[in-house]
Amino acid sequence: KIMFTVFGFYKFKKIKSLKKFKSLFQSEFLNNKVRGTLILSPEGINGTIAGQKKSILKIKNILKKKLKIIKFDSKNHSASKFQPFHQGRVKIKKEVVPIGLKIDKKSKKQNRYLSGKSWNKLISNKETLVVDTRKPFEFKLGTFNKAINPNITHFRDFPKYLKNMNKKKPVAMFCTGGIRCEKASYYLRNKGFKNIYQLKGGIINYLDKINKTDSYWKGDCFVFDNRVSIKHSLKPGNLCICAGCREPI
């Protein structure tokens, strides 16, 4: 049986000629039977795509070559027994994540990343404020021990929530693949927060790399495709989407 490779990635990089790239990548998706979503913006790219292994490799190389990317800021690979996306789409957006802040390479370099045991140590510290930057329904399915959720429906509302946080306490932020935290870290630094850390590569890389016995993660991680959720070792979860409310059940 054919297995599908699911590839998640993002890269902050100035990009011009967005319309030209949109039509180029759209036709490459079609030719290689790759589905999923790629967001193109003046500040970079963000995507999750799926297809046969060799097709994903080909698209990856095309993206790197055309956009002059040496390596992605973050990437993750997982497997699916079926094609988890209905179609392949390339979209042009103002930002890779809508928070109303532009981010550049220089500001991104100041972000601090932790993974595995180092992340566990940070979130075990009583002083650390552990913030799940995802949407409330994602938080309900699974999260880290003692994490709090801002309970916001749109990521662009996140800055309002952050106003009330103690600027001296360590802040540990995480999201599915890492990109939402890139923006939130940048925002907090601009507001005078000193000790901000983010989970490198997001929850997906944590579940992929850390042994279940050492893990501080509880529950499933929602993914934006027809697998609905994943567990440790990136195995598919046991959830489906309700046809009525479009929420996971």
C-alpha cells in the first residue's frame, strides 16, 4: 500500500514576485500530485503538503532552488496511510501568520529555542509561564502539563492577551509547528519581556523526537489535515471531525 509523506515547513525570508511564484508552484503541485497548502508572503513561506515521498522531495528542491533557500527555519516529516488533503493550494497572504507584525531575519535571530529534555526542564520550573499559543479547541485535545491557553479564536488577537503577563518571569511558548511562536516571541521582546523561549520545531518535532516515557505531553495534537490528530512517534490519533460543527470529536 502507498504511504504518503506529510511535510510541514516554514522560512522567514523576503520574497518578491509572489504572483509568479504562485502560478509556478501551483502547477508543480498539480504535475507531481502533491496536495496541501503553501502560503507565500513578502516575509516568507509556510506550508504543509503531502504526496508520495519522491514527489515531496522534488517539490522541496524546487522551493529551495526558486526561493534561494539553503535550509528551512523549521521542518517536520510524518507519514499517512491516505492522502490527508483534498487539494493542493498556493495562497498569497500579507503575513505568514496574521498577527499584524512583520518579522525579519535579524529579529528572528534573537529568538531562543529549546527542545527535548531542556524544554522539559524549563516547563517544570514553577516560575515558568507555559503558554499554548494555539486555538482553544486545539488546547482541549492535548497540551503540556500546566500550560495555559489565551483562549483566542484569531491569532491576531494574541497581543491583547500578552499585555497582562509578568515581564520578568520565564515564558515558554509552543504551537503545532513553531511558526506562531516566532511571531509571538518577537512581539513580547518588543514589549520588554526578557526571558522568552519557544519549543523548537513545535509539538510535532517534540512528539517525533522524545520518548513517551520522558514526555510531558498529554493527549493528542491537532493537525490541519484529514488525519485530524497525531500522537507520540507521529502516529495518527483516534479522532474525526464532526460534520455539523467542524470540531474534532
